[in-house]
Amino acid sequence: MNAAPQAVTIVMVEDDEGHARLIEKNLKRAGVFNEVRHFLNGTAALDFLVGHGRPEHRPLLVLLDLNLPDMSGFDILARLKADPQLKPVPVIVLTTTDDEREIRRCYELGCSVYITKPVNYETFAQAVRQLGLFLAVIQVPPTP
Amino acid sequence: MPIDKSMFGRLSMLLMATGFAALLASGAGMVWLVGETRSFATGVVSSQDVRIAASQLLSLVQDAETGQRGFLLTGEERYLAPYRRAVADLPRELPALVERIIADGGDAAAARALQQQVEAKLAELAETVSLAQSGAVEEALAVVLTDRGKVVMDAIRQAVAGIESRSLARGEARSEGLAGNARLLLAGAGAAFLLMLAVTIGAGLLARRYTQALEAAQAEVTAANTSLEERVGERTAALAAANDEVQRFAYIVSHDLRAPLVNVMGFTTELEAAVAPLGALIAAVEREAPALITPEARAAVLEDIPEAVGFIRSSTQRMDRLINAILRLSREGRRLLHPEPIDLEALIAGLAATQQHQLDEAGASLALAPGLPRIHSDRLAVEQIFGNLVDNAVKYLDPGRPGRITIRGRTTRSHVLVEVEDNGRGIDPRDHGRIFELFRRSGRQDRPGEGIGLAYVRALARRLGGDVECRSTPGLGSTFRVTLALTAPANTQTPSAEDSPA
């Protein structure tokens, strides 16, 4: 077990609790033990990220679903990328949609990786494990 | 009453014929009248000639009588000069007059009577003159005194007067006729003029009415076209909107159906993973304390749960395929077409080449008849249409005979018709329409597939301004006929990057 920087959190915006649970499980299996802050809707997530409860330090990563009950994931992505402090934070879009236009739009808005949630669970687990690998190579941002 | 084209033709022919007949009749009338007039004029002249000749005859006879009287009175030969001239002239003048009278249509009997009287008069004169010359003047005078000569002379005067008056009457009648003819001519010409005027006006009115009828019909056609275009436009817009809505609906549904499926699949796998240590536990307990294990618990862990998981997994996978099919159809409906020039023959030959492996495996052959045209359409869609059809043909061949697939086409004014014919197992006539519906299949379900291909082919063909239909005899083979617009219609909708499923 590696001594992961405990202060660095992963923010997960996902309205489907089942999906959230499966993602967390597979992240752990991939050896990612950072704290995962889970939000079920866009409003709460934005409140945490850019609102009053804005954390002292930047999150390590934002995992974002596009289909949220109160807003579109595109809006959250745009808000994050418009914030000078949060702009460098990698955003990984993890969603059911595999429509080309939406993928293109996400990349245009500045997302780092776009992952489609496959129904096939093996592929799903594989995708999340690759996410773990991705996390292993990104630098922990220096604390300002 | 509306005037149609053939009626207009018939009426104008009739009017023209009437006008021509009037012209002809008036011309013929003129010719006839000119002839008549000429003969009247000749008649008038000849009547006049008769009168002149008659009066000349009378004066000759009078001259002869004058000469006779002078000679008898004086006894001198020189008074006989008028007599001699008259006697010399009369034998010529007399028959000429008779001829003229007869030629003029006068009374021939009266003319001959005149001739005899004149001859009688001349005989009396000759008798007296010869008596006087021979010296018997008294006897000559006695002959004169018999009044024989006077009576004849009176008769001659009377006859000449009669001839003159009759001839005058004839001349007058002829002048009358001439004037009548002139009036007739004028009336005829007037009538012909009026008739032609009527024909001209009639033709003008007819042409005007026909033109008006044509203009009215044209206006009607234009109005009908305009309203038809409007209606077609409205319907097209409504259909495009409805189609858009269906596409969006399918898209949203398929995305929203996918999310729970991820959970079902994920947790099923988790469950399966959780059963593995349980199985190990059962095995361990069986070894250590077999009494603790009931057969139910053993069956549940080792048989029931894995079986349930297996069914959940296969059903979920199938549901995923169905959702993907809906998604694919909905995406195809939203995809922007990119029409480009396509050599259909080369395209299908290329498809056949990619299918060669499957064809060889099935022991089948594919023949491509020449004559497929070049079209302007979406390459990807056309490839998918014929790819699916050839794929199906290979998939449902009859194992009892070597497969033969034939592709041929012909071109109409606006479309190309391509037939993909096989000698495969065929399709039940009841299913010829149904097979184009999503998730519907026909016949023995012994080949893999979800019933998507033909629904997809139909959706694509319709988007390309065409359609697809099936003719088939079970046991003999099937023919799928694809019609495609030679020039694919423009995109009816404009899917944009702004479309989001939310």
C-alpha cells in the first residue's frame, strides 16, 4: 500500500449511486486510495468546487458524469475550465454517452480524458483501472 | 361552355370553310353575272341594230316608191335613180334584216311576211316602171290606181313599225335585266361581304373565348400547383419535425436505458465475484464439518446463484445489443448526409470483394451484372445498404444447393433500381413487410442476429430518397429491390454539436 497524499481528493460527480459505487470499488482495486468526494448532483458539486465551501487546495482530479439531474456535465466542465485556479485540474468525463459530437465537445471544453461507461463490466473495470494508471503518472500538483 | 382544343380546331375549320365557300360563291356569281351582262349588252345592241336595219329597209322601199312616182309623173329617166339604187340594195338588205330579226329572237314569221310584202311591193313597182318605159303610161297609172301598191306599202309600214316596237320592247326588257343583274350583283357582293364579316367576327370571338378558356385553365393549374407546393411544404416540415422528435426520443431512451444496465451488469459481476469465496467456503466446510452443510445451501451457492447470474448476464448483453441497435438507427437518422459522385458498379464490386471470404466459406458465387449507373449519394449509407443485403443473402443461403447471388440494376428518369437476388431459403410471404421492422426476423432462428439489418437498410434507403422491398418464394430465393434517388435529397434536418441528450 503506497502512502498516497491523503489531502488530495478525487471529486466524483455522479447521480447514479450504483455507478459511483462500482467506480469506487474499481479505483480501490486499481490501487487508488485517495479520498473520493461524491456528489449526486451538479449544484452540490459546484458549491464544493467553486462556491463558499471551496477547498483550500485543489482536488487531484474531477470525475464527471454528463447526465445529471439538475444540469449538464458540460456546464460544470465549462465552469471549472473558466476558473483560473481550477483550470489545471484534470477532468475525466465518465459517462454512458458515446456520441461522437459529445465527445468532441468535451475535448473542446478542455476535458482530459473521455471514458464511455461500457455495459460490459469487464471493460468497465478495465477503463477504471486505466484511470488508476493515469492517476499514477500525473504529477501531484505542488501546493501553492 | 368551355372550349377544348379539338372543338376549337373543328369550329375554326368550319368558320374557315364557310368563309371560303362564301368567297367562292360570290366569285362564281360574279363570273356568271359578267357573262349575263355581256349577253344582255349584246342583245341590247342587236335589238338596236334590228331597229336601224328595219328603218333603213323602210326608207329604201320608200326611195324605190319615190323614184317610181317621179318617173311616172315626169317620164324622165333621171327620176328613176332612187328606184334603181333601192332595187339594187334591197335584195341584199332584206335577207340581212330577216337574219338579224331571227338572230335577235324576233318574230321569224313576221320577218318572212315582211320579206314577201317587200317583194310584192317591188314587183308592183317593177311592173309599173316597165309599163311606163314601154310607153304605156296610162296602164301603169291604172295599176297604181288599183291601190295594190299602197296596200302593200301600208302593210310594210305597219310590219316595220311592229318590228321596231317589238325590238324596242326586247331591248328595254334586256336593259331591265341588265339593271336587275347589277342589283343582284351588288346584293350578292353585299351578302358575301356580310357573311365574311360574320365569319371573321365569329373566328375572332372564338379565338378570344378559346384564349380566355386557356388562360383560365392555366391560372387554375398555377393556383393548384401553388397550393399543392404549400401543402407539400407544410407536410414535409411536419414530417421532418415528427421524425426529429422520434430520433431524439430514441436517442434519449437508449442512453437512459443504458445507465441502469451498467449497474445490473456491474453488480452481477460483483455478485459472481462474491460467490467465488463462498464456493471456497463450502468446499472447506465440506472437508472440515460436512454436517454443517445442507444440500439446499450447497445447491444455492454452487448451482442456483451461478445459473441466475448467467441468465442475468446473457439477458443484459442482449438488451445492450438491442439498445445499441436503436442508438445506431437513431444516429443514422441524425447523421448529416454527404452526397458525392459514386460509381455504383465499382462500389458494389468492392463490397463483393470484401465479402469474398464469406462467399467462399459458404460455397457461393456472386455475379454483378454490368450497367449500374453513377449516382450522387452518400457513400457510407449506400455501402451499408448493399453490405447488409449481401450479408443477408450469404447468411440465409440454402445449404442444399450452391448459393448464387446476382446483383443487377437499371435506371429510370430519377431513380436507380438495384436488385439483389439470391437462391437461398426464401422468406414467407407473410413476413415480407415485417422483416423491415426493428427486431423482427423471419423463418428458422438458426443464425445469429437481432433483426436490425433490414430495418437499418430501409431507414438508409428512405433517407437517400428511395426505399427497399422484398419479393420472395420460400424454398426458391429472395429478391430485394432497392430504389435510390440518382441525386440524394438534401438533409432535412440539421443536427448540430449543440444537441445534447439531457
